[in-house]
Amino acid sequence: MNDTGDKKLWDGRFTEATDAFVEEFTASISFDQIMARHDITGSIAHATMLEQAGVLTSDEVALIVSGLKAIETEILAGAFEWSVSLEDVHMNIEKALTDRIGDVGKKLHTGRSRNDQVATDIRLYLREQIDQILSLLTKLQTGLIGLAEQQAHTIMPGFTHLQVAQPITFGHHLMAWNEMLERDIDRMIDCRKRVNVLPLGAAALAGTTFPIQRELTAELLGFDRVAENSLDAVSDRDFAIEFCSAASMLMMHYSRWAEELILWSSSQFDFIELPDRFCTGSSIMPQKKNPDVPELVRGKSARVFGSLITLLTLMKSQPLAYNKDNQEDKEPLFDVVDTLIGSSRAFADMIPAIEAKPENMRNAAMKGYATATDLADYLVKRGLPFRDAHDVVGKLVGMAISIEKDLSELSLEQLRGGSELIEEDIYEVLTLEGSVAARNHIGGTNPDQVLAAIARARIRIEERQH
């Protein structure tokens, strides 16, 4: 195709050529060509339906389908010449089809508009990308659960306000990440249901006078149902916004994970070692090992959030039905998809390869009086009201700080100075292992409960895959 010689497929009503700047400004071919496969898939289904409806003959459809498949081969081989003057992926392919098979190619657009065509293409594209994302999330989740199983007995400090709070296990912490991921997967699966609705057949905005069979087109393309209202079908971008919202939640979770990975791999924490292949060095400081992948994921969350706001703002003032504004929906959506796939792939490869440093984690848990709550619970179980127990333990912690000892290092006499309810068995309570083991219920950090949670998580993965 020649950029200067392409005749517009819609220029019958116009008396002068499009301004060169306007032609460039309004074109979308530079980015929407990513949907070429989906456009051809939709067109083949549309042509097949038109044959069943008696609008096209079987010979015409055979010619159209063979021509479209030949064009698809050219596109996949990188041999197709895209034309800015033809504006978008739809008109480029239609013009190439007509050049290839003659006037029969002009019949393909019968009973449809670019409005319902592009809405269908976006849904086909996004459905495919969601399936790829879900596959990556399953890989990530499987690796995460495997690491949690390895670290089910590894004690570390649990934090609130980034201060040592109570002892937990590293496996328990990782399974908290898994709970976030479970919700993200559920959101993606749920979002896919609303993506998988067929707009084709709505035409420009009011439907078509041809005897189309939309249910057949939906079946051919694997859509769950057809869009009920033609006005809404061509102008709806809720599904794209919903996807970007789900993606933003997932990236927010990734960013939180990244923040912890960055902290834990620092010399101040030194809880974990990130694989060298996911880090870089400094151009000036030879000792540096920078956690670039987590830092980039943390940063990339911002661009996903921005794309969500872009789409919300894009749609907020549009009257029904389709408007040219909607050309601006694709670049932010495509960027969200690329960013999410890249971040998910990075984490799926990196997280299972994390190396824990149990001794450092345990030492950190010893420094923050992490078993103070266990001592308070001990007193409550012996009849002291919780607020009084809280006060007693607070004073004992203050004393321990003043003499630079852990609670478990205080003598029985010193502990009984706080309350005579304390007996020799208190030292079983004040150990890190005792504290962790005592939380033996669903959701608790007891290693047996962590392993049970892992088993349940694996069952959920298997159920989704079937």
C-alpha cells in the first residue's frame, strides 16, 4: 500500500482532502495495529454469520476468508505495509482485502460499523491478555506457596508501624501475600465475564436492517452473550476501566511486596538475598547490589494508576453513543496490559528464588520484645483483666529496656515483681517458638496452620485449572 495514494473508504460525502496534519493527528494505526489478529478473527466470524443469514454467498465468504488469512500471514511475517492515510487497523485491512480479492472485499462491512467492530476487537484482545495474565498469576502463586512451605517454621518479626510487634513465621507472611493474590485472581476472573460480551451487530449505534444472527457470531467468537443495547454496546468502555482498576489493585499489591523485598534485602534488615540476576550494581560504588526489579515494579504501579485515571476521565463527559474521544482508550489500556504482564513475569520468576536468612530474622524478632502480648495473655488467663495485664507488661518491658534484656532473660523474681500470678511456666510462653505455636487456629501463624493454609491454597489452584 502507498501512504499517498490510498483513497478513504468514507470520503464520498467530502469535497476536499483531509488536511495532512489532521490525517496524522486523527490516525490510530500506529498503536491499534496490535489488534490486527483480533480484527481479522472478528471479520471472519462476521462473514461466516452473513453467509448463514443469506446476505453473502458461500463463494463470496470463501474468497473473503482466504483473503483475510493471507493478510494475517503477511502481518505476522512483518511484511504488511500500514498506511496512516487509512487511519486505523480496520480500514487498512479492509482496503488490503479489496485490493486482493476485488469488489467482494467491499461486502465484508455489510451490517456492521467501525464502532461495533473496534469494540469487538478490544474485547477479543483484552480477553486474550487476561487469560495470559491469569496464567502468569497462577505461576506466581504456585512459586509463592512453594516458598511459604519451605519457610513455614522460619521465625521472623511481624511488624505494625514498621515496629517489631509479634513473632510470626516467614511462611505466614508469604501466605498473607497469597491472600492478596487470591483476591486479585478473583477480580480478574470476574472482570473477564464482563469483557466477554459481544458488541458486534450494534453497527454504528442503532443496529442494522440486515437479518444478522448475533448469537451465531457470539458462538463463533467464544463470547458468553451478546450486548443487549446497541447504544451501550458501541460506547461502553466499562470493561476496560474495570480491568485497569483490577490491574491497579494488583500493582498496588506488587508495590507493597516490592517495598518489603527492598527493605528485607537491605543491610539494615538483611532478612533475604535476592538472586543476582534480578539486581544490578552501581557505576561508582563497587559494593552495591541494587534491588532494581522490585524498585521498578514499585515505580510502574504509578503508570498503571495513571492509566486508570485517564480512562475514567476520558469517559466521564461523553454522551451516547460513540465519540472520537474513545480512540484515546487504547494506548493507556495497552500500556496497562504490557506493564502488568511484565511485572507479573518478573515476580513469578524472582520470588520463588528468594533466599531467606533465618538467623537474621530470628535475631530481629528477639530485639523488639515481640512476646510482650503473650505475657499479657498469660496473665489474663490467670484472671487478671486485660487492661491491668497490659499495664503490668508495659512496666516490665520498661524495666527490661532499662537493663538491656529481653523479657525471656528476666529472672522469675523480676517478672513476679510485676505480678505474683507469674509462675515458672512463663518461660515457655516467652520463647519465640512458644509464641508462634500458641496461635493455633485458622489464620494463625502456627506452622501447622500455615501448612494447612498452603494445602487449601493448592486445592483452589487445582479447582480453577479444572
